[in-house]
Amino acid sequence: MKSLTFLSALLIASCVFAADAPKSGELIGDPKIIGSLDVAGTRAAGVKATENAEKIGWRIGSQAYTLRDRSLLEALDTLYMLGLKYVECYPGQAVSPSEFKDAKGKPQTFGPGMSPEAIAAVKKKLDQTGIKVLSMGVTGIPADEAGARKFFEFCKDFGMERIVTEVNEKQFPVLEKLGEEFNIDIALHNHPKPSYYWDPAHVLKAVADYKHIGSCADVGHWQRTGIKPIEALKMLEGKVFESHFKDLNEFGNNKAHDLPWGTGTGDAKGMLEECYRQTKAGHLGGATKKMTFNIEYEIGHGTELVENMAKSINWFGNTCEELSKK
């Protein structure tokens, strides 16, 4: 009975994606989550939301950490089904459920230590799904210039525009030099207090003298710390390169959890209105001037998680459409 159900799911998914079939003819889209989810409607809504975002100079993607309940290759299939074109990869996510192992027999994870075969598999999936890796994080960066250069070379090989990190200011001179050479920005991420960059005033002071170093505004962690995101965004105007965008069930509580965008206490619409003001002024998005909003859920898994991502994407697309008329 279980095998029959799975075959039925594959058949449904194959029909849904026939019009968008990849060049290789392989199935794209995650058949494991077919159930209550309207797969065709979900993708169509996501594609529309992506288009609405791009019309105002924005991009919507996902932090792959949101889909940490699956491998990177599976996560990319899911993001395709959600209609997204951009991803921020994170170190530590297994590339494949079982195909690529390291010297100790453990699954290879995304990062500079990947084998050529694993790199090729990821690039193949990116090509099939039409998804671009815009950034990687939150990640450390080697403190020595030679090691940092190898890290930048890895990121450049994937066509990344940005590295999201929480490294100390002592590394900034080397990172700025490499950022200029490789045309890759560095975005400082803020975990909640007492993490190193929890305070936006600290971030602003740290990045003031650097062209390629700015902020990855995690608006959810600001909310958890008791910092009003709109005020923080205003403070960092001109230095916000991307956002881990979130809406939470409580303000000022480190244990607050994620909700679909537009349904929480974070004033998600107000945040986007402020970002749109900065976009029109040419002050948002780093070197590309194209602000990226990445979905990042700290909780959830399976169908419920993907449904909540779809709700957020749909809300974001509708809000972008409203903003475009202002």
C-alpha cells in the first residue's frame, strides 16, 4: 500500500511539472511532501511572487537551513516547487541523503571540502531547477589570507554574490581586499543578544569604513532581542545587503517562534515599506542594489513547514505588488 501511494505521488508530481520539465527529463519537485499541499498552485503562486519582487528590484529566496530536515539536493527540489529562484546555502547540510561520503564515511556537507563529484551534483541540480546560490552562511572564514582566498574561490565558483558571517572586525581588512578582488560582499549576521553583532549600532560602527562589508539583517533575532526591526533598518540604511526575514509570535522573547510572514508581531509589512523606501533611494542591497529576502524558519519540518513557507511567499508577492503601485 505504501509503495502504491508513493508511485501515485510520483505520477502526480510528474504531471504537475511536465510543462517545466528539466533538460535531463528527471523529476523536479519533492514527491515526499505531496499530501495536503496544492503542488501546482504552490509553484504558480511562488513564480508570481518572484516576478512581483523582481519588478521592484527585490529577490525572494530561502536560507537552506529552513529545510534542514532534508539534504541540499532535496531542498533545491522543494524550492523549485515553491517557485523560488534563489537560495542561501549553509555549511553543515548534507549534499545528498546517501550518495556522497567523506573519508570517515559520513555524508559530505556543503562547503569548500566537497568532492568534485558532489560539487558537480549540486551544480547539475541548480541547472535543472534554475536556482542560483546567491550566498552562503552563516559561516566562519579562515583568518589567514591564503585560507580566506580559497574560501572566496569556492564561493566564486558557485557564482555567489555574498558571504554571511559573524567574524571579528580584525579580519575586515583582508575580507575587504578579497571582496573587491572577487566582487563578493560580506554580510554580518546578528544572532540574538549576547552574540557579537546583536546590536545594530555595533554593526554600523564596524562596517562604516568598508565598501564590501555590510549587514545581513536577521529581523527575527532583532525581535527576539527586543530591537524594533524598522528602527534597526533605518539605523543601518545604506549598509543592509540582505535579510533573513521573519515574523514571530512574540516580541522581546528569545524563545519566540516563526509564523508565516504578515501574521506575527514583527510588523512585516512595515519592514517591507521601509525597505522599499531605501530601495527607491538606492540604499539597499549592497553592490548589486538588489535586496534579497531569505525565508528562514527555526522550527518545523515536512509538509507543515513547506506550507508555511508557501504562505510567506504568497504574502510577500502580494505585498510587493501593492508597493509597486506606490
